[in-house]
Amino acid sequence: MSRMLVRIACLALLAMGLAGCRMTEEQRKAKQEEGVRNAFAELGAAIEVIPSGDTSQLWQMLSRESRAAAEKRAKLLREEWLRADDREKNRLMLEVYHITDGDELDKLTARSYLKTEWFYSHYRELPGSTTTGIDFRGERATVRYLEKDRDGKEREELVTFIREDGEWKADLKMP
């Protein structure tokens, strides 16, 4: 009889220990949200330093898909530049890409594409914006955030993060 009580007591202790070690769904969601909010803040910091010419932090934060899209976009822009005549090159530099040095486009890479005003102008308002919610779908998280445009008007925007190799990576569209 005492063996039976010892077994029951051991099973009860084991069950209580396992129950205490399990993370509740609420705790798991809170931890997931914290990770995405941190990634969003890091993305803002990485975008903020683009004007200084540093895109290394941003490059590390991009999803594989975004990196491939940046490479594809840089290649297309470089080819367009190389095919253009002088008049068209002048228009591209001033009106489209907002750069002053055509040498940048001769050697455009995915990382240098991230330095262009063309790219930066699409994300410049993200740093310092306020998140309004996060929606999860599997290994993807969509962050809703309010950003102020140059006129001071607020509008809601979205940015998606993808969980890759245990980290939240920004899935940015390449304009």
C-alpha cells in the first residue's frame, strides 16, 4: 500500500511540475508580440540611419525574400540606367531616383539600392511611429502602425515580419 501512495505522490508532483513549466497561450502570445515590437523598433532605428549611408543594420533585418527583391530591383535599375541616353539619364537622376551622381547607378547593388532616396522616401516616416496592433498568421506577423507624413497627418500603414531562423525579419516591399 505504501508503494502505491509513493507512486501517486510522485505522479502528482510530476504533474504539478509540468503544469508549472508550461507557458500559457497568453504568455506565448505576449512573448511573440514583444519579439515583433522589438524587431519593429530595430527596423525603425535601421531606417533612421540610412541618410548616413549605413544600411548594414537594415540589410541584416531583411527577410530572404526582401533581399532577393532588392537585388532584382537594383539589377533592373542598373540595366535601365545603362541603356538610357544622356537626356534620359539626367531625367532618371533628378526626377526618379533623386540622386546627383550617376556613378551610383552604374554600380548599383542591392545594398546600395537601400541607400537611394527612392527607397528611403517610402520608409522615412516609419522611425518613431506608433504601433497600433499586431496580427499573427503562422510564422508571419503584420504590424499596424501610425505614421505622420510631412504635413503632420497620421495614417495607418502595415509592415510584415517573417520568422526566419528564430528571428523576426522585415519583409519590406522594394519600390
